[in-house]
Amino acid sequence: MLKRLSLVAVLASVVSVTAVSLTACGSSSGTADPGSGAPASGAAAGASSVTVFAAASLTESFTELGRRFESAHPGTKVTFNFGSSATLAQQITQGAPADVFAAASPATMNTVTDAGLAASPTVFVKNTLQIAVPADNPAKVESLKDLTDPKVKVALCAEQVPCGAAAIKALDAAGLKVTPVTLEQDVKATLTKVELGEVDAALVYRTDVIAAAGKVKGIDFPEAAQAVNDYPVAVLTKAPALDLAKGFVDLVLSPQGADVLTKAGFQAP
Amino acid sequence: MTVRARTRAVTGRTPWPLVVPALAGLAFLVLPLAGLLVRAPWSTLPRQLAEPQVLEALRLSLVTATIATAVCLLLGVPLAWLLARTALPGRRLLRALVTVPLVLPPVVGGVALLLVLGRRGLAGQWLYDTFGVSLPFTTAGVVVAEAFVAMPFLVIAVEGALRGSDQRYEEAAATLGASRWTVFRRVTLPMVAPGVLAGAVLCWARALGEFGATITFAGNFPGRTQTMPLAVYLALETEPDAAIVLSLVLLAVSVIVLAGLRDRWVGSA
Amino acid sequence: MGGFRVSLRAHLVVERPPFRLDVELDVAAGEVVALLGPNGAGKTTALRGLAGLTPLAGGTVELEGVELHRLPPERRPIGVVFQDYLLFPHMSALDNVAFGPRCQGAGRAAARRIAADLLDRVGLTGFSGVRPGRLSGGQAQRVALARALAVRPRLLLLDEPLAALDAHTRLEIRAELRRHLAGFDGATVLVTHDPLDAMVLADRLVVIENGGVVQSGTPGEIARHPRTDYVARLVGLNLYRGEAGGDQVVVGDVRFSTAERVTGPAFVAFPPSAVALYRTRPDGSPRNLWKLHIDGVERHGDHIRVHLRGPLPLAADVTPAAATDLDLIPGQEIWAAVKATETHAYPA
């Protein structure tokens, strides 16, 4: 298993390296061309590609931001690597050539800052938990307390991943003990179990419930406030496209960025 | 023994166009393992092994892989026989269909299993309504997922062996009064035994390493559905070193089992 | 056949276009019939048809009054010795022989007793535990025979039973097999392409060519009166078919003088040794004398066989000494003579 994972990591870095070197060639030919009007921010570095490693929960909103960034900087390409924050952090510490890292938890960001690969991360959004139930809510779940009913099948994220850690925090805050039938490896897998009706309820992020609108229903619960997940973003110190990276982070932190992220269900920090 | 000695004498010098790629291939297969060995935090090995969760996952892996192999033998050998020995219409298509689990990404396989055998699945709903049985999130579900992914290895190996075996022996058995079932049991099966064993070994190894379909279909719950690969994957989220140790434990156990099996089988043949 | 009771009555039709087998076969109890014929004639197909291994397009197989042709092989009271014996490689010799009795419902111990007895009978006492891979060709043949006999068949089928053996073993096993076949009270059908095997082992020969029976009879009858080129070559005779009138048979442009008097369509046969060769036209002008060309010369045992072509292709045997005198060069002209008393004419 591990072999397969590390192979994926290796492939990911190979792909990124290739992407970077390809764009490097492209940019050198670009600078040689006197006619090409380079856009403001990226022009100095001469780079026209920026690689963003972002938590999987940011897939929809960051893809949208990437599109906006590209149209604001013609000729620039934003390449994303979405995945589990922990996996991304490892890939970065193993030398994957990323420019920006947006994590779903401060802990995973710490892995990168501790390695000296990122400085001063900024929390740009927070995400809170919701109870996700199948659209027809077969177990009639209404509150967090309903999840303690042994007849209700509950899926939680594994404690090793951020949504699992958040779920434990929320349940602890509520003083409830839930026995899940499964501890899923990530939030999307957890949500799939709800979508397919294999479980009656799960604790997932609001953003994921919104992304799966129609197939699952989200139920807010007060204890969610005790388990807020902060999303930090940082430009990486070894970023090959430093200026573009700064530009992208600026966009994420801008009101325009906040707008896109709020629509996806994130909350302002 | 004599045959082997004679072969070696006849072969003489091994031609380098075979040796060079062979060594490269071996290195390609073995080097990642060497990577694991080099990076392994040996000092934490005893502590990891003492963890009850690790032993539980290991035990669960061995038990489910073995049961899955038994299931595959029970269903796969007759299926291979059907493909090799009967003039079924559309046999070519059937053979292609048998390999579907090989091509399908295991996670997709797991979702497909949920769609059929899940609580709301095509057959699963009936199972649940009639018998109150629901396979997901159970150890039986792990076996189902592993068998689904591993069965093609067995079927293909056994079918190949059946096609390669001389059917005239079966005719000879028939003239001696053996029914088709007796022919299969006492002549066909013993004559393709090495092929069946090779298929079972592949099948077992594949089942042991199964991750995607298992975590998707059976979920992840320690002691019930958390096999070693799942434990490794989750450990990777927070404790990569532990993940390496766990993988090595899994590898060591499988190598010991397979090497032991192979020796015994070669010795008896 | 006189006193024999007909045991097997078979009409075998197998369609495998363009090949078609259509053979009728009667075998008496205790009788051994050899199906003899060139490769591809359909001998083995006929045998497989009898065993039920090849489906019949038509015809019947009746054994001791019971119709077999609708039964699958495992329900037919037959024993088969296959060309390569097909002993189960994963079983000992004893278990190979015990396999049939076990399938017929005998207990393990009883089946092994039957098998041990049979191994004794074929002279393989002490080979019970040996796997087929470690048996010699002759031993494997005997185990195969024992295995076929162990099911107490009423019809014994042997497909080229001696073909896989070397010359020396073959001699020994042939004699042995003859003894075993003589002791078997059911019908036996044996397939071979070797005339010697057929003559030694069989009471009667059935010659098959191109899917049909061309001749049948005792080995003696067949050897004396071949009816096709194949049979004639097999028994070493020159054979011609013509129209007889009195003591003459007309074959194409050639007129044969014969010792026998026949009328209508007839065969003329004579052995190559009956042909005398001359470099020049011999004196006294024998009546059967032709001018031919030498086609080829080959060594044949302790004499030289000369193949001749012309109006009457024929084979002649001469001694090496005579061959030297004759100066046998292919293409050369030569005179060939056959005495009427050495020819043999019979109705076609």
C-alpha cells in the first residue's frame, strides 16, 4: 500500500517537475518574443505557471479562483494538486515543486513550516461541521444526540484526518459518545457513504454538504462551534514562481476570493 | 532433480540480452522495498508491533485474505472451468468481463459493490429487507471486497492451466466410467493443481494488499474492517514512520507465508 | 466367423466435411478385429465413435443386444487403451488401474484388490506404487491394458497399442498382448497402421480407406487377395484391376496370362519376387513380357527393389548380384517378365 502511495507521490512530483521545466522553456521563449505583453505581477519573474497544492475540500472554490487568476493574468497557467492535506504536506517536504500550499488544518501546515518551507501562513477561511444525512433522512436525525442511538448507522472520518479530529472535538464538547460503523479515510469517502444511504448520518464539513447538494441534507448543530477548522494558506519559500504565488495568495485573501469561498460554504475566519 | 540438472547443462551460458533486462526488472521491483527498509525507524518497530491495533489489523488481514482466497477458489475454479471447457455463447465477452475488476480502479470497484450489495443496493436492499443482513462495514464485507478484486487473478491462472492441460486424459477417465464431476475432481483438478495453486497465491497476495475496494465497501473500523493496508494508509496521514513500519510488517508476513508455501509445494511435486 | 456369436454390430457415420466416415462393423464375442488403413483413413475416428468420444452423425452401435450409441462414454461397457496410454500422471499404477472399478462403485479396498490382480496378470507385480512417469514404455502399455480390463468391458478398444514402443519392446509386448486378447471373451477392436501388428493380433482385418471399408477378411485372405493399392503395398504385392476372360486379364493396354480362369472384373496380383528382369529381350518369349523404364532403385531387406514405369507400373525384387549385372540406372529401358503360374487372378 505504502509502495503505491509513494509511487503516486513520486509521479506527482515528476509531473510537477515536468510541468515546471516545460513552462520554464515556454517562458524563456516568451521573453525572447518582444511582442508579448507580459501581465503586471508575473512579468518580473518571467514565470507563467504557478503550482498550488490545496486541500481536497478546496477543489471547487480554488478551481474557480484559478480560472479567475488565469483570466486576470493572460498566458498564466495555474496548476492544482488537490489531495489530503497530510499527503500534500509530505509531498512538499519531500521536495515536490509547489508554489502555494493551502491546508485544511494548522497541524498539516505546521509540518511544512517546521521544515522551513513556508513562512507566516494566513488563515483565510474556516470550515465547520454539519450532520450530513441522506436526502430522505431515513433515521430521522435532527440533532447530534440522535447519533448516539445504536440503531443509527454513523460514519465519521478517521481521527488521523482533519474532519475526524474535528468530529471528536465536537462530540467531546457535547459530552456524547458515538459508535460509528466506519472511520473513513477522508471526508469525500464519508460523504459517499451518506449519498449511497449506507449510513444514516455522518459528520462532515458544511462545504462538502453544499458540494453534494441535492443528494444529502446538512443539519447544523450548536456544538460545531467547538470544532472549527482553520484553513491556512502560505507561499512556499522555495516557490519556483514566487511572484505568481504571492499574486494567487492575494487573490485568495481578497474580497473576491472570500466571495467565492463563502459561496462554497466556508466561513470568514 | 535430474531434469533440472540436465536443463542447466544444456542451457550453458545465459545470454546477456536476457540477463540485463532481467536484472533491471528485479531492481525495479525490489528497490522500492529497499527504500522502505532504509527509511524504516527500526527503533520503534517493537513498540509498533506491541500495539494491539496493529496485531488486530494484521490478524484481520490474514484471516480475510485467506477466506477471500477460499471464496475465490470455490467460485473461481468452476468459473475458469466453464470458460475453458464449455462452448458457452459469448464466451469471449465473458472472459473479458471476468477481467473487469483488474481494470477497474479498486475504489470504483468498492462503489460498484456498494451499489449492488449496499443497504440500498440492487441485491443488498433485498438482503437487508429479507434477512436484515447488510454487508458494508462488516468483516464479511472485507472478504467480499477482497474476493471481488482478487478473483480475476485466480480465474485467469486456472483457465490458462485448464487450456494447457491435455483433455484426452479426461476422455480416458470417461471411458473408465467416470462421470463429468468425477473426471473434474479426480483427473482435471489434480492435473491443473499447480496452476490452481499459483492462482491462489496471486489471489491471496492481491487480497492481502487490497485497499481501495475494502475501504470503500467495508469502511474502516479497527478490529472489524481495518486491515493492514487501511491501517497503513491512515498512519500515513499523521505518522509516516509508523506507516513504513506497518508496511514492512505486512510485507514480511506475506513473504514468509508465500516462501513457506512455495517450498512445500515444490518439495511435494 | 463361423461359430462366433455376433457381439458388436455397429454402423458408424461421422461427418467432418469434407471428410465422411461411413463404416459397418460386426465383431463376434472373443473375436479380435483390426481396423487397418493409412493415416487419415478414419480408423481412430471409428474407434472414438465406438467409445462415444466422437459423436455420430448417424448409425448405431449395438453391443450384446444393447444400443450404446445414445449413451455417453462413461455409461458404455467399454475399455480403451489409448495410443499414448494416457495414464493419469498424478496417480500410482495401482490407482490408475483401480480408477475404473472405483467409478463403477467398488470400495477403495475392493478396487485396489482388482487392480493388484490385474497388475499381476500383466506381469507388473511390485509396480503398484510407481507413478506412470517412472514406467518404461512397455510397462506403461501393460498398465494401460490392465486399466482398460479392470472395468470388465464387453468391448475392448485399442488405438495403435504398440505404436509408441521401440522395435524390441514391441516384439515382446505384441506377443504378450496377443495372449491377453486371446483370453478376453468380449469383442475387441484394434486400430493400427502396421500390417504386422494386425496380422499377429487380429482374427480378422477390416481395411479402411477414405472413411469407408474397402476390404475385410482374415489376414490370409487379405494377403492373398488385396483389393486396393494400399493393401497390395501393405502386403508387398503388385496389384492390377482389369477385365478377365478365360485365362487372360486385360489391364488397360496390357494383356495378362494367368493360371486361374476368371470372367468379368478381376484383380491380378503377384509378388515382386515373381518378376524377372532382362537387359535385352529374353529368348523363348514368355507371355507376360513388357518393355519398361527404371523409375527408382532401393534396398529392401536383403534384396534390391526396382520400381518400374511404363504401360504397367510394377515393383520387382532382384538379388544384389543380379542388380550389379543389370546395371540399374533410373531412366534406362529394361525387360520384365512374369510367369503365368506366379500370378494370381480373382474376381474384383
